Amino acid sequence: MKDGELRPVFVRIDAENRRQRIMFLVGLVVAVAIVWWSVEGTNFSLRAALAGIPNIVRFLWEDLLPPRLSAAGRYLMPAIETLYMSYVAAVVAAFVSIGFGILGASNLVRNPLVRYGSRAVVSFLRAVPDVVWGVLLVGAVGIGPVAGVISLTLGAIGMLGKNFADAFEDIDPGQVEAVRATGASAVQVFVQGVWPQFVPAFISWSFYRFDLNIRSAAIVGVVGGGGIGFALITNIRLFQYQSASMGILFIFGMIIVIEFLTARARDAILGRA
Amino acid sequence: MTGTVSTPSAGDGRHAAVLRGYARRGPKLVTYGILIVIIVLLGYSLAQLGLDFQRMVRGVSQITAFVDRAFPPDMETLPRLWSPAIATVQIALLGTLLGIALSLVLGALAAANLTPHWSVGFLLKTFFALTRAIPALIWALLFIAAVGLGALPGILALGVNSIGMLGKIFAEAFEEVDPGVIEAIRAAGGNPVQVVLQGVIPQAMPTLVSWSIFRLDINIRYSSILGIVGAGGIGWELQRASRMGDYPSAITVTLVIFVTVYLIELITDQLRRRVQ
């Protein structure tokens, strides 16, 4: 009797288990096929990779290490240039992105054409890596920090434009309504109802982006965008690997210090705002 | 009372909300002060970069000239870009896989509850921070110096760069697993490898999978640029077109990179949603 009641349950669990096992096997086969395809396509051979290990270790120990400490001074000015580049790109992108953010927010702009247009531009800027902008701009304006600044700015708009639009969409409509109910004009509604709610997101995303700009600037420099990345690639191209490893340490230290400082500054400002 | 919001009547809940909005804005003087500091710093930085008004005007005309030369994009290059685009995806897949494999081992050795010794955990976590802070492109340059040009240095660069993120995340996920399960397997006579494979990894699985997919997304972006320095994939086509002044082709390559990154993002988005 009891057995008879339970049997359907067992059958169901059994079927569920079988289904899961089949799904797992299918997933595994697909995964193995994709990996196989990639290995074939890239001519990857594990043996070559393993055979390369002694080379890599020798390169690390003999060529890269120890970092040439006396080369640190050489990186100081380029590092400061990277700071300027990151700052200019962050500030310009933050202000431009306010515009894209407003145009892309569904609660601020009724016209869907404008909204999707704004979001599409921003998505495009985001999907193309900063370094690609760097290569194109070096072609356009020549090697140097100008190319770097513009490509960082484009990349930053790609990120901030999206997050600002989302932040505008997340604001509390009640507060906006309250200002509108007093008979305020559209501009006043924005300045007094929308903007104050947007400020915290504005500040924290902008600071975060400044932080990312430093990392990005280090690579954009490699393709000719100026700053510390350019100094690093110059050393690598000249086979001065011990100076290069000093440069890498310098970038590492700079990223950590800036990350710490921007976090402190952001918290200080947000605590006040 | 047109256009004035400064005299809200007391007791109205909505007006109280407005007042809270005001209060959150803080003293106006400070806001203006911060704005002035930001703008002064901006001017100073621009001056230091040599970006004065003349340079800006010249830059604008340079960019206009570039756009004039670069458009329309050269669609005849398109068929030639198919195989480098595929290679870009393959390099990202293998690099991610390598990163996952290394991160599982190193993450387990770094996790506080599994590490053979606390100093090993500390050293590994420092190593993660270092691999994270050094960009993939620079890893690629180093691996090219060590093993030569091609896809291999690209895969190795992505693998090592991925450890920085995945190793840290995996170690943290391992630290959060239920210690009871570990105890049970140990009590049943399981060795450390069995503890990890049968007790720890199954519990951490959701975190491992979703972060690995996220990392694949990041690696696709990186692998599209690694070719710029010669580490395989489509980046090389971009660099070549740009160096030769063939800007219409460079724009085509940029569009292909965009489509590749975007498509993979759509797929990984779907995967992540399916997993959750």
C-alpha cells in the first residue's frame, strides 16, 4: 500500500535524475568539442606550452629579475603624465556622460528614438576596447598623450554613459513628483528633484572610472598613447628587461596607491554630500 | 507661487521628501568649492599634457581628416578577418580554461581553511594581486619575449592574468564552504585532494561557474587586442592596417571586434542566466 503510493514519486525522481545526467553529458560533450576546436584552431600544443616553461622561468629569473631600482626615476615623469591623462579623461567623460545618461534614461526622455540612439552610441563605445581607440587615434593625431587622453575618454563615456542612464532610471519618482507638484519648471524639477538623487551615483562611478583609467592608461600607452605604458614598451623593445620589470612594479604600486586614495576621497565626499 | 519650491508647508509628506533631498545636497558653498577645484585641476592637467587651445584645434582637424580618409570602411577586407576573429575567440576560451584550472589549484592552496600553511596562503594572495594589477597586454609582451610570437603567449597571458581575479574569488568561495562537510570527508579517511574534489568544489560550484563565465567575457575583450603586440588574434590586423595608413580597413577591423565582443557578451549573458 505504502509502496504503491511512493512508486510514482520514485519514478519521477528517477526521470529527473536521468534528465539531469543527460543534460550534464550533453554539456560536457559540447564543452570538450569547443575546447578541441580551439586547440586545433590555435595550434595549441600542451607539449609546446610545457616545453616553454623552462624558457619562461629562465626569462623571469635571468632577464626580468632583479628589477633595476635605479630605473625608477625614469618612470616618475611618465607616471605623472599617466595621472594627468587619467584625470582629464575622467572629468571630461563624467560631464559628457551626464548628457548621454539623461538622454538614455526612460523616465527623463519619452522619445524612444533618442533613448535608444544614446544608448547605442554608448554601447558601441563600451564594446570596443580602449586600446583599439588608442591604435586608431595614434593613427589620427600621432603618438603621444593626446591620443591617449581621447581614447581613455571614449572608453570612459562607454562605461559612465550606461551607468549614469541606469542611475537616473533608479531615482525615486516620488521626490520628482513632489517638486513638480509645486509648479516648478522642467529645469527646476531636474535641478531640485532629479539631480540631488543622482549625485551619489555620479560621484562614486566617476571616482571608480578614474581608477580604471589609470589601469587603462598603462596599456593605451603601450600602443603609443603616452604615459608610463609608453615608457614601459620602450624598455621592452630595447630588451632592457630589468628596467621593464621596474616599470611593471611601478605600475603595480601606482595602481594600488591610487585605488586606496580614490576610495578615501570618494568616501569623504559622499559622507558630506 | 510659480516656480518656487522654497516654502513647503509643514506636515506634507511629499514636501518632507523634498526637504530631505535638500538636506542630502549639503552646504552649497562646499559643492561650488569642489567644482572649482575640479576645473582648476583640469586646466592644470591639460596644460601639463601640452593640450592648449591650439593643440585642440589641430587635434580636431586631424581627427576630421582621419575620418575623411577612413570612411567608408573597406568591406573587401571583411572575408580576410573571419579566421583572425575565430582565433580571437579560441584564444580567449583556452586562456580562460587555463586560468580556471590554475585558479582551482592555487585558490585551494590559498584558502585559509585548506592551505597547507598560512604563509603559503599569504604568498599566493599577494601573487594574485600582482597578476591582477599587471594588464594582460603586458603579460603578453613578457610571454612573447619568453616563448616567441603567436597564439601561445596570448593564451598564457590570459591564463596568468585570469588567476589574479579567479584565484582570489575561488579562494574566497572555498573559505565560505560548510566546514562540517570537510570534517565529514576527513573523518571518513579522505585525503586532501578528495576533500577538495568532493567536499569543497561541489559546494562552491555556483560561484565558480558564474565568475568563470564573467571572466570569459573579459578575456574576449583582451584577446581582441593582444594581437596588437603579436600575441595572436585580430588585434594584429588592426595594428597592421593602422601602421600602413590603411584606415578604411582599420575601421572594418574595429567593427569586427565590436561584433565579436558583443556576440560573445550576448552568449555569456544567456549562459549566466541559465546557470542561476
